[in-house]
Amino acid sequence: MFRDKAGNLSAGKIVGAAIALILVLILLGGSIVVVEAGQTGVILTFGRVSPVVLQEGIHLKVPFAQKVVTINNRIVKTEVTTEAFSKDLQTVSSVIAVNYHINKSSSADIYKQVGLGYEDVLVMPAINEVLKQVTANYTAQELVSNRGDVSILLDESLNSKLNEYGVMVDDLNIINWDFSEEYINAIEAKQVAEQNLIKTRTEQEQALVIANTEAQKQVIAAQAEADKITLLADATADSNQTIAASLSDMLIRYETLQKWDGQLPKVTSGSDTLIDLGLGQ
């Protein structure tokens, strides 16, 4: 304790001790840095970026000479809404969700080259550029029907563009494709026309089947009638042949007498008045 001759503390010495204590605390506070989980610390020594980064935990640094800037290495989600043109020159409004993170080993480089605004400087422009490039390779209808393939191509192209800076794309999703009202109306009209065409073709095919069925029925009926006539003609011919074969002169004369009424025809021809009935034998 600092006391005067009377045993009392000197006010000046008390103030000096307090100042010294504050300076010590400031030095200690300036020498300790805490890097939180999911982050890395980029060391700046008089503004110069050190290639070695600090991992999560408590670290010491040189007070006043060194500064530590923390980089977030957690997965970050961002959404981009932009317009592009398809291969058939249709305007495509797209909403893309991208999950990305900064590679820990690249924290110092990305801070040195870009700073903390890497999302605005690197990520967003890259998404817009890649989206326009990929969209231009597909027609509007292909963008809808091949949505999964387009998403994969966007992911690969975006990684190819950003990985060199240490930005890693973890996931990419196409939230929405939206087209102009004129194009949507044209698609709806085309679908209606196609449905009507399919309906007409179906009706025509059904009518053709019915007509073919009726024609086949008529052919079968005509064939049956022809077969019937043929059988009847054959039967009649056989009957006539049988009858013809059974006829004789005596039978014919007998049938003639059976049908004669006993009256001689009164016909004069020359000197004879009788008709020979063939009864002389």
C-alpha cells in the first residue's frame, strides 16, 4: 500500500495503479480472440493477410499489431429471382434456391481477393450468369419436362465456376419456372387442340371398327345366302335327275290316262279326227 508519512494512501499512486490495471486488462483483452463454431479466423498483421487461419476456439494475437476477421463457413441459403431467355426465345422468370458454404482452407484467400462481400461479388453474379447460359440451351417446354436434368446442369456449372474461389455449392433447387402469359395461353390452346384431335381420331377409329364389323356381318350373311342357294340348286338338280331317271314311256302314258277326262279333242286335221294316245300297244 502506498501511504504518506501520516500513513495515508497517496491519491496519485492510487490513480496510477488503476490506470496500470486498466492497461493490463486492455492488453489481455486485445491478446485473446475467440473463434466460434462454424467459423474461421483470418489473421491480419498490420493489414497483411496471413495464409494460416484460426480454427474454432480461443487464440492469442499480438495486441494492436494483429486483427482477426471471422469468416462464416456454415451452409448459407440464398434465393435468386431473375429472368432469362429460352432456346425458343421465350422469357423465363426463375426462382432458384442455392445452399453454399465457404471452404475453411480458402477463408484467407477469399477474404484477400473479395473481402466479406463474397455473396454479392461472387455468388449472386455467378448464379445469374450460369442460369442464363443453361436456360438458353433448352426450349421452354424442355425446361418444364426436363426440370431435373436442368437442375443438375445448373449445379455442376455453378460449382465449376465458384469452386476455384473456395465457394462450394451444396444444393441447388429450381423453386419455380414462370413464363409469359402469351406463352401459357398458347400452350393451353395447343393442349386443347391436341385433345380434340385425339378425340376426333378416337371417334373415327371407333366408327371405322363399327363399319368394318357391319361389313363383315354382311359378307358373312351374303356368303351364307349364297351357300344356301347353292345347296338348294344342287338338291333340285339331284331331284330332277332322279325324276328324269325314273321316267319311262309306260309311266308317261299312264300319267296321261290318269289325267284324261274321257273327252276326245275336237280338232280336225286332214282326214283323221282322232289323236293317237299311244294306246295301240
